[in-house]
Amino acid sequence: MRQTASPIRPAIHRPAAHAAWVSSALRRIATAVLLLLPFAGFLPTAHAQTPYDLGMTYTQQRTKFVGASPSDNFYMRGATVDLGAALFHGIGPVVSLNGMAVTNLRSEIDIHQASYLFGGRYTYSFGHISPTVWSRRASLFGEGLFGITHATSGLYPTGPLGPKTNTLTNTATGFTYSLGGGVNYNIYHRFELRVMAHYFVTELPNGGTNQQRDTQVSAGVNWHLGN
């Protein structure tokens, strides 16, 4: 989970057949360029590049109701997009956007939340299949993230639940941190399969501890850039 006008020039008249041929050739060149652009990033470079990872995963989060029994859990589903760079021996920064949602809990509760996180990541690479920049075999990574979570469309108490303090609001924001890691496995060129797991803690009002200690599992793809 935000012309300048050209001066008028006299027209130049050319035979219709020649004009049609020029137009057709230009269309073919433009089409070829557009088709080749997505593959330009696959070309190897002659010098080392800083490794980057752009991950996009489907995420499922396991949580529970306040004061409920240990087995009274529910699941939120959404997506995670993150970008990390290995600047020094596999160590570098990472930013992550995480969006989760669930509706009709107990027939009346909806939860929509977006988390904006930043932190550090260590990545260990298992080498390359061939001497090209895109053919990393696989990698392991661990990370620690922190930031905020903004929740909407829910029911969040503004104070401890009770006969005089049970005022509810439909939006809330709280501090968030996450610890976890994952595996990237080469599929084709720069594209990799990614699997992740995280211990995910949000501090949103709930009338009790005002903290949610959840677990997340994610699966999707990663686009590896650089060496």
C-alpha cells in the first residue's frame, strides 16, 4: 500500500503509396521497440551492480479476538510489496508495504489495515548458475522492520471497555514492528519464487492490551536486480 505549439510550416505533398509505406514502417519499428523494452533489463552488464530485490507476495495473517480462547483465531488476507538493497556484504535497507483485510467477522466487524515499514535485511546468496547478473541460484534473508499501521473500516475503542468508556471509532493508527525472513529460489532469469514468514506486532486499540501479536506467511515472486 499518489505542450508547446509548433510553428506552422507549409505542407509537403508526397505520393500516397510512399506515405503509406513510411507510416507502416514507423508502426513496425515502434511495435518492435515496445516489445523489446521489457527484455532490456535482462541484458548483462560489464560491471558489478548493487543487488536489489523487489518482492510481491500474497500474505495471510493469523490473529485472534481479545480475551478469546487460544483456539478462537481468525485470518486476514492481503499482499506485501517490498524493496531491499544489499549494499555491504549482503546487508542493506528494506522498505515494505503490507495491506490486509477481513470482513464480516461475527457478522458485524470489518478490518482493513495498511502497514508502512522500514528496516534492515541480511541476504545470503548461494551463488550463480552462470556468470550472468540474473542467474542467482537461491538466497536466504532475515530482516527486522518497524513503522506504522493505519486501520480503517473497523471498530476501535478509544479507551478501556466499560459502561462509560466504550466509545468506538472506525480508524486507528499504531506503532508496528516485524521480525522474520524468507527464501528466494530462481525460476527464470531475474525472476524468483519467494516464501516468507514473519512475527508481526501492531499496537492498535482493542480495549485490552492494545497490542496484536500475529504471524504472517507469504508466497509470491521476487525480481532480482544486479549481481
